[in-house]
Amino acid sequence: MAGKGELASFFIFFLCLYPSLEEQTWVKSGYFYAGSEIPVSDIDSSLFSHLICAFASIDSSAHPLSFNSSFEQIFSTFTSTVKRKNPSITTLLSVWAGGEDPSAFASMLGESSSRRSFIESTIEKARLYAFSGIDLFGVWLGRSINITNLSVLLGEWRDGVDAESRKSGKPRLLLAMGVYCQSIVDSLSFPLDSVQRYLDWVHLIAYDYHLPTREKGFPARKLVLGLPYHGYAWQLEDSSGDAIGHPAVGPAETADGAFAYKAIKSFIQDFGYGASSVYNGTYVVNFYSKGLVWINFDDVEAIRAKVTYAKEKGLLGYSVFQINSDQNWVLSRTAQEAGEDQQERRWFWLVMLISIAIVVLLIFGLICYLQRRTLKSEGESLESRAPKLQKFGYATLRAATDNFSSENKIGKGGFGPVYKGKLPKGREIAVKRLSKTSKQGLEEFKTEVMLAVILQHVNLVRLLGFCTDRKEKMLVYEFMPNKSLDFYLFDPIRKYSLDWVKRVHIIEGITQGLLYLHEYSNFTIIHRDLKASNVLLDDEMNPKISDFGMAKIFKKDDVEANTSRIVGTYGYVPPEYVRKGIYSMKYDVYSFGVLLLQIISGKKTSCYYGLNENLNLLDYAYEQWKDDKCMEFIDPSLDDSSSSCKLLRCIQVALLCVQEKAGDRPSMLEVSSMLKNEFSAVNFPKKPAFSIKKDEDEDKDDKCLLQEAVHSVNDASISELFPR
């Protein structure tokens, strides 16, 4: 279930990355100028999450807050009034820093006592008039503003509101500031580290034609994009064009050209004679021209584009300047809808991703369930069909092999690695574990389990049980302490431990095992993978044939069959199997003949021999036998003087077993008789299969195929090969 855990981890990780709406509320704020002609009660506060009442001033003497006497009543009742339409609205008190004339503000910054007086006054007035935060607006950087002192003020201001909150037990006041997107003049810029650390957010005043800078390192989650509810009227130099960038000579209609949005709409309606404004998506601005008058402003198209941009870029929200300039709340409603559209899209994609993740998890879980159910049913099926075999649990075999440690690994085959283990009662076992990269699979596994039920012979390795837990496929055998035959045959030192008497004993045991498979069991069994590494040796060096995963079962009256899936080991596979996929008992006879030549010579099938080293093992044996030079082929450590089974006779029998045509090869019954009875007649063998030296009467058409097969001879297992 590791894959399921990985999907779940990814799902949780995705949720953690998605911005939490509780942690970061979308800010829909707007400035209301207290000197506006519209009453506070007319504000549609339901269109906003935050409203900012502007502006309180800084007294130039002791630097506390001061209010225009005509407007203080508006400040005092602002919060209670706007909450009537929107009880959840958050209000802030905005302090004017002076803009281009920041003398009082700059003076306050330079004195510690003045800063303290300012901070205490802002907190006191905010609490007095039920505001939830304080905003600083109109901070214009210039030579009179000390950036270090500004940074100190922000830090002391944050400390002041934190201390007041702890003392009063009330929620901490919000701190915000309007930041102009201006050019860096005289290498001055806002102290971004302090702004980021001490303020809840900044209102990005990205309008009024101040040139933007690319400040680095400021987080989008603390930026609130400014939206101007005003524009400017310009007098064109001539009437030859009205495109953006056309030369202008100065402001039009008003002293500085400034126009509130609702005034612009009225102007267009009164003097446009049916004309309307044009939206430019490249510059994200609306404009209107009539004669020499050219007006730029943000209408619903520009507002919608900017709010969408703020959402897409992960900004905290938007801030309107000023809401009293709106006309029938058209722009405010557009901004709200654009934010909600983006929010709905984000929720849509969140829901979609969650749904997809859930569906994937469900599908994956269903697949895992079906796999476990299939494995369980297969295990139960094997258990019911093989009642004599023990079903081992995964935990039991893991403990027996010390978690399948490399120290306990005793071999590796086509099926997978083999481990030595010890059961709780002390019995030693060999555990063959299917490798994930193995091309052998469930069918070979089932074959070996089922054959273990019907096959019982002293020269066949005994299967004790199996394991199908946790998608594993493991076979448990009796442990063979002396490893396999190849461990001795092909080692220049260990081969001396196998004299001819012991080798004859091994030959007889292999012969008896094959006789049982072919003749004496209830079915005819074709092993199809007989080789030195599949002959195991017990503590008394008795041979036991192992690895029945490739075996095929015949009824007694069946002679041969064919397949398109070629399996076995190069060097041990007969030619009819390579060419046409035909297999019969003569397949195992051929493999036995190759193995017998190896036992006699101690030589591998993967090497070449002879004076020119151009003969494979079978050719080399045949040439030496034909030229009466068998002693050059035989392992020089062997002596058959004390045995009735003679080396030369064994070579001749082996060469009979590896003849080209299956019909020319003897059966295992005949092989057994020839090996046991030294006086029985033995035929003269023909050239062996895959010989590079063909007799004149042999089929010359096979030359290309045979040479190709000879060059493929090695000890690697075949798992998939299609015959010609």
C-alpha cells in the first residue's frame, strides 16, 4: 500500500500549499473622504470588507492626532453607521502624512517623544471611535523624510498596538500604510523590511501616473492594489489624433485636470452626444476624447481587469480611492463581482483537484483491494489444491531470513534470489523469492507448487510450502547444505572434492530423477531447465533436481507439444525447441547429455575449445571422441579404474543424447540401461546439434540457424524467445 500512502501524502501536501481562506481574507477596502458631499449612511458597505475613514491630521506642535472640527463627528459615528448595512465590516482610521508637504510628519519622525505621542494618540482615537485599525496615507519620500526614522516609527507603532492589546484584552489593531509606486528619487525607497515586518498590509497606490519601481522581496500577500475612482482630463496639442501617447499641452476642464469617476460619466453624458469611452486592454485604461479634450480613467473594464490581476497574482486584495467618487456603486459592485468570480474559479479548481484526488485514491484503493483479493483467492486456491504444503506467513519468512539479509542470500536464479533461513524450531530452509524484475511470474509459481503435490522422489528437491502474503510469491524448500553441482564442477579447487565415484553417484541420481519424471509418476513431466545449477546436493552429496517453474505436464499418451514462448537456458536447449518450439521427453534427454559432458570434463558450455578455440563443448567432445583423444576432454583429476561405469562409455552415451534429431536420441530408460550395463551395445553417435562441422549428408539449409544458435550459447536463462 506504499503507493496509496504516496498519493495521500501528495494530497495533504497540496492542501497545505493552497492558501487558507481563514488565514488570508480577501480584502475589499475603500477610502471614504470625511469631507465628501455624500452622507456616510448612503455608503453601500455590503460591497466592502474594510472601509477607511480619511483623513485625520498630525498636529505640528506636540504631534498628536487632530481632526477638522467640521468632520470629527463623522469620524466618531463612522463605524457604527456603516455596520448597519454590514455588521462584519472592518473600519480603519486613516492619518494624512502630508503628501508633498510632510513637515509635521517629518518633524514627528525625528523625535522619540513625538513619535510616542503620535502613537499613543492614534491608538487612543482609534479605540475611542471604534475603529479596528489605523492607516497611514500620504507618505511621500523626499529629502525631509528620514528612512531610518520611518522604519523606527513602524516598529514602535507595532510594539505600541501589541502592548495595548495585551493590556486591554481587545483584538490587536490593524496597521496599514499607503505606498506610492514612485521612482526611487535620490536613492530613496520605502524600508521594505520594516514595512513587511510591522504592517498587516500596504495599499499600493498604482495610479496618478507615478512611475512604478520593481521592489524585490515584498510578499504579495501583504499587497493591496489601489483602484482609482478618478481620472484626468488633458488638452491635446491638436485634434489630429486621440491615441494614447498623443501630445498634450496641459490639464483640461479643472485646474489640475482631476475628475471624479461620477463627474467623468456625467461629462460624457452631457457633452458626448451619444459617444462613449473606449477601453484599451494593453494599457488597462478607459479613455474618452472630444475635440481637444482627452480624458483617461478606470471604468468597469479596467476595474475588472485589475481585480482579476490582483487575484491571479495572489495579492491580499484591492483598495478603492475614493468610494464617494463612484456612480451608483457601479465600480464597487464590479470589483466585488470580479473578486468573487476569481474566488469561485479557485474554489472550482480546488474542488476539481480534490475530487480528482479522491477518485484516484478510490480507484487505487479498489485496485489494491482487488489485487489483495485475487492474491488471497489464489493463495486459498493453492492451499486447497496443495493441502500437504504449509502456507507460510510473510512475517515468519522475514524473521527466518533476518529480513532477507544479504548475508543469508545463497543464490539467484531466473525466478529471483534464494535465501537461507531458520524456522523457530530450528529447521533450516531455503526461501526462493520472486523478484519484481523477474520475467517468471504467477504461472511458473503455480506450476512449481502443483508439481510439488504430485511429485515425491528422493532425487527431487522437496518443497515444504509457499507464501502469497503482501503480493509476495515465495517458495520454501528443504535446505541443501552443499549448494548446487555447478559450485563444484567449474571451480578449479572445489572440483577435486568430486572424484569419479561421487560423480557417478550424482549421475545415477539425476538419471533416476528424470526417469521418475518421464516414466514412473502419474503424469509425464518435462522439466525443460535441467542444468548444473538446478542440481542441488544434500549433506551426503545426493543430487536433487530443483526448479520446476518451467516444467510441462503431459498425459501418458502424449508424445510432444509445441509453444511460441521459448524458455530454458542457452546451451541446454535442443535444436527442435529453438527452431519450432517443439518439446518432448527428448528435450530433457538433450539437457542431460550436455550436463553429463560437463560432469565428465568440468567444462562450461559458454566457452570455446580446440586448437583454434572455435569448437563449442559438444563439437569438442565429439571430435575428441572420434579421434580417440577423449583423455584430452576428460577432467584430468578423474580416475575410473575403481568404477564399473567407465568415462569413455559415459562420453559416448552423452553424445547420443545431444544428437541433432530428437528421434536419434535415446530415452532416459535406454540411457539408464546403457550407463548401468557395461556390456550392452551402444550406438555410434552422429554429429551433435549446433555443430559447425556438418556431415555431407546433413541438411545444409540449417547452417545459418545452427551457427546463430552456437554463438548464443551461455549459461543465462531464456524467458522469451520466438522460434523461426
